[in-house]
Amino acid sequence: MAPQPSRRLLIFQEARNPQNTAEVVYVPVNKLGLPICGPGPELPSILELPLRILKVFTDIFNQPKYKGWAIVGAGPYHDTSEEGKYYAVVLEQVQGNLDSTGAL
């Protein structure tokens, strides 16, 4: 049986850009993501997110550091201990291994 692909959960917080308060930015709360063992959280397709958020996540995950990773789900994330809007993204490794630093 083939090993299950590596999966990670990343959380982003919606915030105002400090340089331009009219602009909304999405700040990673856990930059390296959390490893997922087992099936992981059930999240809707990223295509169910509002277009503005879809564009932001497309820009973020097209960066070279995410090469070899695919988004398998994304949606609102509810953190009852914190104020604000959060989004969860599940990434799955589609080729190769993590680099030698263990980073995404």
C-alpha cells in the first residue's frame, strides 16, 4: 500500500494592511502549517470562497515555496479564543519531499 501524501493545515487571519488601512490582507498564523494525521478536517472546496479571497489564496499558493503542494480544501475557521476572521487551508504534497529545512 502506498504511503499517504503529506498534508498540512494553514490558518490565515484577515486583517487591515498597516501601510494601507483600506486594504485587507491575509496573514498566516502558523507559517509552516500543522501536519495532519488521518483524514483531517472537512473543508469545502476552495471554489466556494468569495472571489476576493480566492484571488489572494491563488497569489499566496503560486509562490515558489509552495511548489509541489496543492490546495485540497479551504474555508472559514472559527477560533473562539480570538477576535477576527480566520480561514483554514489544507495543502497536500503532490510531488517530491519537503526541502532539507523541513519547510513548505
